[in-house]
Amino acid sequence: MTGKSKIRYAASRRRRNTIIVLLVLAAALLIWLDHTSFIQQQAQPGGQTQPGDLGKYHAKSFAVVNVVDGDTLDIDIGDGKSEHTRIRLWGIDTPETRSTKYGVMYFGPEASEFAKQLALGKEVTVYLDRQGRTRGKYGRLLAYVKLPDGSFLNEILLTEGCAYTDLRFDHSFYHKYQSLQATARRNKKGLWEKVTREQLPQWLQREKPTLLLDK
């Protein structure tokens, strides 16, 4: 074998070795991603979308058996091992009342009590967002809840200043909910009458600084 042939052979061998190493790394990455995805699915029951949710809940009526806080309630139908299904009102966020991290936030008790008066013991109709996911981070059902009088609990809470429009996630009524919040804020309804900059949710302060109060 000539000198040039040896050089070409060595270069070709290095390329093959490099390709083999890259293939091994790619395979390892795919395995890691698959494993990570599995762990996330286990940590978040139902993932982001549970195929049977539309058939089970959408446009169907249930009794509200518990109001956890302003944006979370339970309806009288089982969900997996749970006796009831927990709903997180889609598109809004009310001040915390039970958070171990934030404690009781400004206007949290008022929002919770208002939601309880409107929904507890009532027969409500549940609507899911066909264009979005059906489950949240903790496996709760994401839904729009229609009250017996035809109004939606999500919207009333915004209109009366008991909730913030949740700007972190896209949904079918994203812009409508922004408009409802803007009107409530302009009219100083509910929490918007006296809430201070520091009392706003941290996600709102972090993600949308232009919407912060001028106080």
C-alpha cells in the first residue's frame, strides 16, 4: 500500500469511526428522550390530552359537589381512581387560597366564595376546548363551565374582577378573555379596585410587564 493509499485509508477509517460514534450518541439521545417523556407522563396524569375526555365530558351536565377555590371545582363523575372529576377552569387564574408557596393571596377568599355561590350544588354543563388540550399539569380537566342560567363561570369571574385571564396558555377564547379583563380593570371591578403591583400573580409580573398596574 502506497503512502497516499495509507492516508486515504486512515481518513476513511476516521470518518467511519466518527459516524459510528454519532449514531451511538443519537441512539442514546432518543432513548433518553423516550425515557424522559415516559417520566413526564407518569408525573402528569392524563398528559396534555386524554382521548376519552371529549366523549365523557364535552357538552354533558354534572352536579358541582365541591368548590376548591375560585378556579377549581369537583363534579359528580369519577375520574380514574377518584370518585369525582376535578376541573380547572380553562383560560383564567384566580388568586390562591390554598397554596403552600404563596399562601392566601389578595382577593383569593372573595373569588373562592363568589365561585361557590355561583356553582356549588348546581347542575352545570362542561365544555372542552376542541382545539386545545384537555388536561392540565396535574391531570385536572380543563373546561369552560356553563351555569344553569346559560352564563359561563369562567367569564363571570373575569367580568366581576375575581380572576385574571391566563396569558400563559393559548385557547379558543384567549382574546375574548383579555377583553373581559380589560373592561373589569377599567371599571375597577372586584380585585381591580385596590390590587397593588406586588399582589399580582408572579407569572403575570414575569410574562406580561406591560399589563402591570401603574401603582
